Amino acid sequence: MLPKDNVKALVFDVFGTVVDWRSSLIRELTAFGNGKGLRYDWARFADEWRGLYQPSMEEVRSGRRAWTILDDLHRESLVALLDRYGIRGLEAHEIDHLTTIWHRLDPWPDAVDGLLRLKRRYIISTLSNGNTGLLVRMAKRAGLPWDLILGGETARAYKPQPECYIRNATLLNLDPSEVMLVAAHNNDLAAAARTGYRTAFVIRRSEHGPGQEIDLEAERAWDVVTDSFIGLADAMGCPRR
Amino acid sequence: MLPKDNVKALVFDVFGTVVDWRSSLIRELTAFGNGKGLRYDWARFADEWRGLYQPSMEEVRSGRRAWTILDDLHRESLVALLDRYGIRGLEAHEIDHLTTIWHRLDPWPDAVDGLLRLKRRYIISTLSNGNTGLLVRMAKRAGLPWDLILGGETARAYKPQPECYIRNATLLNLDPSEVMLVAAHNNDLAAAARTGYRTAFVIRRSEHGPGQEIDLEAERAWDVVTDSFIGLADAMGCPRR
């Protein structure tokens, strides 16, 4: 029996693995800027916003800050960035509209088809640092057929803290060895593997745009290595219709 | 604008409202008994097992006992009941098989069709005292198309404690007034309404079998009163395909 033969649930990193956050952000930021007559390098703005993601969560992981959901961290990072760019005078509903771009990210082209195949054989869930309200709205808009929504908020711990993986396996009534994390990021998989999870690496070569330098190859012999959810469904024995 | 026009999510009581726990329990208990040559009144056994449900949760609600998921409470109640009936010598895997009958309950005939209509317009979720692992397995077997799984375990509080309703609304990024509880039980709706939820009463006249005496009518003017999820979908403005 292969290690992955024991898997009962596949849980997915979302930003970068399931959805193309960068293109979606650039598209919406550009449309917003055009409507307001604001001309900036929105690709750079998107990358700088994402750049504030890990530092904002690190405040929570370190214990310096009480539990705070990602929507609130995204909003604070945005406000700081708007100030840095000298963009002033936006109304609250405009800040809300921009913050919730993260609810409206488009999936990679293979994501929905692969998930539909996997769902017939496995429990499929998010395992994202996005909050529950963000992830469920994204799923409904994008047609992501999750069985349930798990992540940082259901564990009250942000990946890569081990509690995030362990507590969410417990919510599924599963041992970590029965759960497989699917992610486009070697560091997420390494943290999951340390808690006993199985691992599937899905290479997303353009997550960070044309100049991407990280996560272009598997840094370890993960249980599955592929470059799409179709390849993942094949590797996990889920028949095409 | 009617109160229900503001509703963004419908959350459902499950045991009795979505699934017919009693018939499902009797069917599986009878099959198990026949296989083992055990002859008992399995309808009575089912009712007595369900009768231990509220007292077992009350230990947790009162604070006398640390947080314990419903699968564990169901198992303890079952073991006590088997002992009371003088049924001895079952193996652990048999106890597990019986405990997880609660994962294999059949939906009422209107449930899936109504949920599919409601899902196109609203976030739809469980709001059950069942644990997450129980509810997701039930959903996959029965084809219940939840957007996510919420309940006692995600709030770490059992209904009708107000924290269960309030914390799960927070997980949805919603004010309680934007969430509607759907339930076949007046007391559940009353507790939800006290926290600001909207309410839909779905009468299930045979939840407790032919002699049912409770919850046969609405005890208050709930926002919606109906007797099926088809009627609920109609009341909530969800078109037939």
C-alpha cells in the first residue's frame, strides 16, 4: 500500500494553489483605478499588498497580537499601502470593495474540473489562512465545490503553525496521516508533513507573474508532484467521467 | 422590506429538520440485530438513544464537562444503553459501526431538491450540534450540497446556548440579522431569535414517529412557516429551475 492509499481527505492551500490571486488583483485594481482616474503600477501594488501578508500574520502567530481574521489584516495592509502611494480620500465602501477583491479571485483553469473529480472519492476542503467568510464567498462565485471550509480561522492558528494542520485534521475525525495537503508552496507542505500529513505539490509557474523564482520545482519527494488538479485527480485514482 | 429580505445565509438544524434520524436508526439497528440474532424493540431503542442526547450535551453546556464532540457523546450513550438492554460482548468495531449510524441518516424526500434551489441564492450551511466530521460524512452520503459545515464544534458551544448562534454568524462575516435558522423545533428557533437571527419553521410531523406530540405547529410568528424545503425555497424567492 502506498502512503497515499490511506488518504481520506484532500485539503487545499487556496491563494496561489487554487486561485490566481495576482492576475485577479491586478484586474480589479486596474478597473478601480481607471474608474477613479488613478494611474499607478497596479501589478506592483498587488505584489506589495501580498508582500504584507506574511508580516501581518506573523504578529498573530508570535502572540504579539490577539487572533485577527485575514479580512481585517488585508484591510489594514491596504490602508497602509494606499497611504504609501499617496492615494487619499477613499470612502469606507471603496476600501471595503478593494479589501474584498480577495473574495473574488479567479480559479486556475484546471481547478474546478479537478476538484469535481476528487470530490467523488474524497472529502475535499480548503486549508487556507483566509477566513471562513472570505473562502465561502470565493467558492460560490468561482464554483469551487468544497465539502467544507477549514483553515486558520477554524483552528485559530495560521499556517505554518502545526496547530493549524493538527486541529483541522481533528475536526475531520482523521489522523494527520489520513489527510493530504495540496499546495503550490514547498514550505507549506514541509510544515504539514512534520505533523504527519501526506503531501501533493502542484506547480503553479506563474503565481508570482513572469519573473517567478520560487516554488518552480519540488524541493522534496512529496507524495504527489504534478502541475494541475487534473494531474492530481489522475494520481489519486479518480476516474475521468 | 420584509425582515427576511436582508438574509444572506440560511443555516439548518440537521437532526429531524434535514434528515429523518428515527427511521434511519431503526433501519440500521434492525439490520444489525438481525445479523447478530438480537431481538429487541429497536424503535424503542432508537428513541431511548435519542433521549440521552440532551442530557449528554447538558453536561458540556453546564461546564461540568470539558468540550466533547457529539460522536463521543453518542458512543457513551450507546454503551450505556447496550448495558441497560443486557447486550454484551460487542466488539469495538461493532460499537463504532453503530455509533456512526448518525453519519448515515437519510434526508427527508424534499431536502436535497430544496437545498439545491436555495444554494443558488444563499450561503447554505449546517448549524447542528453534530460534529464536523459527522456532518460532512452525512452530507457526502446523502448528497446534501452544503457550502460549508458549521455547528456546535465550530463554536465550541452547543445549541441553544447563544454563543453557538453568535459565533457561527461571525464565522460567516454576518450580523445575526443576516442569518436565518431553519429548524423543525420551536425551542431552537426561539433561542436563535433571541440572538437576532431570522427564523424559518419547517414542520416535520413524523420526526418522532406516529405518536409525535411536539413541534406540530408554530408556537410563534416565525418569519417563514412551511412543511418542506420546497415551500421554504418558494418563500425565499428561489425559482424552480
